[in-house]
Amino acid sequence: MLISVAKVKQWMDQGKPVHLLDIRNPDERAICHIGGEFIPLPELEHRFNELDSTQRPWVVYCHHGVRSEYAAQFLKMRGYDAFSLVGGIEQWSLTIDPTIPRY
């Protein structure tokens, strides 16, 4: 259920479809994002059906990877192929794309 930023980047570089889900708060999203769908964690329980469960895989991200673990588990229990991005957008900025602002 956990996935590293390096693995996600590898999948992207190989052209594998990766569906990102940002579950941070709107103020965090305004600072930076790495794309994908946006459903804040407090809304996920009521809005998860907006996501296509046939799209695989879903990579859920937050700031450091704690909230995304909960969200990925929530989605997995509902039939989604979901992973939590280890280290979140912070790790993405540190490892993959330093142009992504850190906060």
C-alpha cells in the first residue's frame, strides 16, 4: 500500500498510467501540487465515488505521507488500487523535482 516517489517517477517515465490524488487542504494545494485529482481528506468519505475505480493505480499524496496512508487504506477497502506516496509532496520536492515549493 506504500509506494516510493522513485517508483512513481519510474512508472511515469515508462508511460505507465498513474492517477494522482491530492488529499491535502485547499491552502496547501494553493502553495504547490504535482497534479492529479483534488479531494481534501475531510471530504473523501463523501466524494470518493467521483474517482474512477477502474483506473489503476491511484497514488494518494499529502504533505508528508501520513494522511495519504489513511486515504489509501480507505480507498483500498472500497475496491481501488491505491497507494500512499511515502514522504508525500515533501519527498517529491526533495528527491524528484526541487522546483516544487517546500512548506
